[in-house]
Amino acid sequence: MRTVRTVQVLSDIERERALLKSLLNTFGKRPHVTWQYSEEGFADVVVLSVDNPSLEVIEQAQKQGHLVVFYVNDSDSSKLGDQPFKLSKQARARHFLELIEQMEGWFGDDVVDMLRLPTTGAANDTRAVLAG
């Protein structure tokens, strides 16, 4: 069964929202997880676009999702220290894909996929896969 994860973008800049939505539409269908853009409500991931992150803005984002990703300029990236979930506004598509893989690891989607048993064939086929 495919897992569906939702992503919400908090940004005052329409171009940023459109870019991230486009990246999700292009790269969001992964082998076992589908990433979908969400306009409102609670989301699995909130991408917070900030030029100078304040504690108040970060707390608001945390209330809207399980995981907050900071979408920042390179100059502001250092202010976030070792925050693992951040994406540079100058990032390329491969950086976005790396972030998706990192988030799948955080949610445990990559581990769940390894534990799934094959659904095709008879019981003997499943035992052969487990033994092999």
C-alpha cells in the first residue's frame, strides 16, 4: 500500500509556493510514497520560507505539521545551526530529491518498505523470498 504524505508551504511569495508545488508534482511520486501539496489544514511537512526566522514564526509552523523544513537563503542557513531539515532557496532539483529521501527516513517510510512482504504468488513463494 502506498503511503501518502502532505506538504504545505508557508510563504508570502507566490513564486516560491508555485516552485515548490511544481517540484512536488514532478518528483513527488516515489516508489512507496506519494508526496502531495496541501493548501490548508494539518500537513505531514510544513515548508517554512523565512529570510530571518523568528521563534514565533517557527512555533506557528510547528503547529501546522509534524515536521518543519526551513526554506532559506544561504546567508540565513547558518543561523539555523545543525537543523537537519532545510532547503536552500538556491537549491537544485537534486537537493529537493535528497530532502525527500531524508524526510522519508525521518517518517520511517524507508524502513516500512523493507519490512513489506511480497504480495504475489503462493505462500511457498513468500517463504522462498524470505529464505533467499
